[in-house]
Amino acid sequence: MVPMSSDENAGHEALRVPDGQLDYDEELIYWFCGEKFTGIGYEEISGRGVSEVSYRDGLQDGPARDWYPSGALKGESIYQKNLLHGHVREFRENGGLISDKEYEHGILVRSAEYDASGEMTSSSTLAEGSPNYSRLQRLREHFSSD
């Protein structure tokens, strides 16, 4: 069974298309019937579960989710204009958190890993002196002026 999604920004049911019907070019722009795709691309593989990705104007934009064959959420991530932007979470089939990562404009800002009992086993934060930190500051300034 394919989970139902709605386009929260538009307030209506999003166009759902099997992933195999989407085309993409070398710039990773996704197309459907000759137009930049806006909607949900999904794939259901027997024994492996269901995946779905949100697209807007041909770019991955919004939530992407995977489910175990049981229907339990396996993972979720948020994209903005083809870049990870928000939390990326992986779950055990029982619902326990495996990892939680936070991205801004495609740059990993924070991450944490958890064991089967839910205890955090490792964590990291983007260091202020790193090259990616400087890049992130420039991206924040650029996008705050939009």
C-alpha cells in the first residue's frame, strides 16, 4: 500500500507519479510529460517498502520518506531546491531513532547517533573554524537577503 501524501503548501492532494515515469537531466532537474515535475515521485518494491520524494519545479523540494514493508517509517529528510535543508532522520522498525542529522543549504550542521536503547552514542556539530562553516555563513547571508 502506498502512503498518501498531500502538498501542504498548496492545500490539496499532490500529483503522485511512479518514480520510473520521471526523467531527469544532467543537472538533476526532474521532468514528467515534458514539463518540470511538481508532485510526489514514489517507488514501491515488494519486500523492501515504499519511498517517496517531493518535487517542485523539477527540483527535490520538501519531504522525502521511506517506509519499511511493515508500514513503519524508516527515514525522512527535507530538501530545498535539491539540497538537504532540515532534519534527516533514520528510524528502526520499532520506531526508535538511529540517527538525526540537521542540514542547512546542503551542509551538515549537527548530527547524533543512537543505540537500540535510545542512548546517544555520538554527536557532532559543525566547527566554527571549518571551511564549511564559512561557506554556510555566506549562504545564510545570501538567502536572508532574498
